[in-house]
Amino acid sequence: MVINNIECFNSKFADIDYNAPDCIALFLCKECQPVVKKLQLTEAAQKSIALYLANNPDIYDVGEIHYLTVLENDKLQQLLLVGCGNGKECSPNNFRKAAGSAIREIRKLHCRNVLAIAPLLLNATRSHYLQALTEGLYLGAYTFQEFKSDSKEVKVCAITIASNIEDGQKVIDNAAIIAESVSYTRNLINRPGNVITPEIMISEAEKAAKEYNLYIEILDEQMLAANNMNAILAVGQGSCHKPCLITLKYQGAGNSPFTAFVGKGITFDSGGISIKPDDNMGEMKDDMSGAGAVLGAIKAIAALKLKCNVMAILACAENMPDGNAQRPGDIVQAANGKTIEVVSTDAEGRMVLADAVWYACRQNAVRVVDVATLTGAVIIALGKETAAVIANNDQLAQNIIKAGKLKGESYWQLPSLPECREALKSDVADLLNSAGRPGGCITGGLFIGEFIANGVEWAHIDIGGTSTADKTSGFKVKGGTGFGTMTLIKLAEML
Ligand code: BES
Ligand code: MN
Ligand code: ZN
């Protein structure tokens, strides 16, 4: 499968022609280094590597790359030594990162026929290492060129990955499906607000439903009103792009109960009447990253034919100020009957999610995971590398953290104390939509929890910091990261 202009193939070590490639990328941690001798590399390559490693013993930092050029039968072969860790660290996560860095160097060298080789993959049992390496290659190659009128056509680069894993090609193909869905999510995030509107989110969901034969339901403005979903309606009422709630269902496990993945889909967040300051307001085109992640995830879950029942619910609206916009001080009644005092129209994510998670419960989901760029406070609390988890069920939170660890996505659970809920009390309504700055990430999550039906497991993931990257590194590329997509796919696999 060609994704981001590269295509990966598996080959058993015994079948590799070490003369053929114009580039060999050798993935090494310190512990793997002695095993290089066991590879059937050409004599010239072995000699060059041995000499180089003898003189440069400390080249194993993850993603660090060293170039050697080897003369092979009157042909120059590029050899890239790619660091994968300084100790017993050839982990799947280090492979994913190192591969992401390596592929961008390979691109710069204009190599078209590449051999990726890691001594660790001589071991036939390490399929998740192969999967991570492949994901890293595909994801590190991501670029967003859609709006560049001078973008040149890029030639496809074929990468043979050596591994002795029995069904290696299957593992690679699955990694490609995952990387494709993450790249898809990144595209949705990177496209601006004039291109991605709630209507476009509908047509993207319709395409996915058609491609994978998913059940789809769209609640438009009238139907939202018929269901008393006034919280999502209130957020969308200031925009000429009308709000909508999109539900997709994938049934891969017969009649077992559904898990709902619910995404915040604010296609642009100006703040509304509580308008944001103008510096970097354009970054708020990424405020549909949660909806992007759940849509990307359900596409991959269906393509992988996972044995689980999952619904994706996308709560879409544009948050704009105009004569119809909601005002600070407004009181609106959400679908579950609770009234909300709108302290800030910029706390709109929790309002669209209030109705969306209620709808998930009404659709008989036994478990709800919502994903949202909900707060800037999460960046203050945890930085740009870690997403927050707030849950009514610690086991579910732990499973999310575990799934994330396997996919190189970092999570940290924050406390959901009843005391924190006090701050959401309103004098005039049931709830405030904002409890101010203290613990803003926690109170934002707890607000959403107020709309979960009794007995339903729930976790909220705040990707306010992780949904975009300020710089390219490893498998992450500057811009939309698609954070959460891989975790949700893994979580579905674990169900
Ligand atoms: N989409 C923003 C959260 C956000 C801001 C994420 C900056 C990443 C970077 C959200 O809708 C928002 O505006 N949240 C407010 C909540 C506040 C008014 C309670 C915030 O974080 O300031
Ligand atoms: Mn906002
Ligand atoms: Zn927002």
C-alpha cells in the first residue's frame, strides 16, 4: 500500500539481495550492535560498519543518524546507521521514532530502493517491533502539501524490511492501515476552517461509511432540536455552518455491547462572543482533532476487521460570534435535562460533548471514551507530549494509558474528585460551563461526565496539547499529529 509516497514490503533475511538497494538503513541499539556480524551484508559494508562503529561508539541515541557510503560493484550504496537506544532499548516505541527520523533522511537522499534492516527482527517472535518500525516509516514520511501550488511530484520509494516473522507482510499491511488512518486524521486537522466545515465532516463520514459498509446516521439542526440537544445547538447558532451529530457504527462482534468513541468536532473555534485574542487564533482550525481521531480510528478498525463493536460519534459545529450567537450568561438545557449557565462561550467543547455523550449512552453504549482538544489548561498541567485522562472508571483509564504506551502516545490520569465538581455549581442553573482557571483540565472533564448515564463506563481524553506538534521529530511531523487515533485502534483491539 502506497502511503505518503512510500511503500513497505517484507522479506525474509535469507531472501535479501544486499547488492540491490541504493540505500540500506540499519536500525541499531547498543545491545544489538554485536549482532550486525550475523547479517549477510556484503563484505564492503561489513568492513565499513565495523570501522565506523569502532571509531564512534556512542551513536545510539534514538533517531540519531550516521551516514556511510560504500562502494559496491562500481555502485555507491548509502548506509544509514539509525540509533535505537543506548541500552536494552530496541523497543517498539524507539523503532517507531527512529524509523520516522530515518525516512526523512532517506527522502533527502532521493533513494528509491531501500532496505530497512534491524538485527532484532532476526527474531521471528517480534512482530510488534516490525509493526512499530513500519508505522514509523509511513508516519515520518507524512507531509501536508495540499495547498502548495508549486509542490513537485514525489516518486514512490519502495522499502524492503527484512524480518523473519512468519506473516511479516500481514504485519506490515496492518501497520500501513494504521498509518494511513493517522495520516488521514492529520490531513483533517491540517486543513483550514474554510475547507473543513461541519458539512465537510458529514461528507467525510459518508465516504468512510460507504467504503467500509458502516451504519451511518446524521442528526441535522432539526433533528438535534427534536432531541432537545440544545447545548450543541447553542454552540453552533452563531455560525452559518450548521451543527450536526454524526454517528458511525462498526459491528465486528455480533450482538455484544458497543463502545462509543466520541470526538469534539469544532471545525473552527473563534471563542464566540467570548472571542479569543487574535494571536495564533488560526491554530483553532485544529479544534476538530478529537472528531478526526475517532473517524480515523473507526476507519482503521473496520479495515482491520477487528472483533469489536464500536461507534464513532462526531459532535460538529463552528464556534463563531454573530447576531445569533449564544451570549455569556445564557442558560441552555442539554438533552439530559440539565441546565447550563454559559460563563464563557469559549468553553464550547464540553457543551457539544454534553449532548454527544448523552446520545452515546442513549444508543446503549456500555463504555464511552470522549476525545477533545478541550482545554489550554492541559498544556499547563502536562505539556505538549502528554494527554490527560479523566474517568469514572480507573480500569478504563488504565487501559487507555496501556494502549497509548504500546503506540507511543503518552497519557496521564488526573484525579476526578467529587470536591472538584463543586466548582461547577451555578447559582442560577445546574452547572457552569466553566469553573475558571484552577484545575481547568479536571473541571472541564468532570463537566462532560455529568452527561454520562448511570452505570456507563466513561473516560475523557484531553488532547489540547498533543493534537499538534510545534516541530517535526520521530514519527511526528509539525502540525496535526493525529494523536489518539492509534490509541483508540489499540483500545478497540483490547476490548
Ligand atoms: N479549543 C480550546 C482549547 C485549546 C486552547 C486547546 C488552546 C489547545 C490550545 C477550548 O475550546 C477552549 O477555548 N477552552 C478554554 C476553556 C475555558 C474558557 C474554560 C480554555 O482552555 O481557555
Ligand atoms: Mn473554545
Ligand atoms: Zn475549542
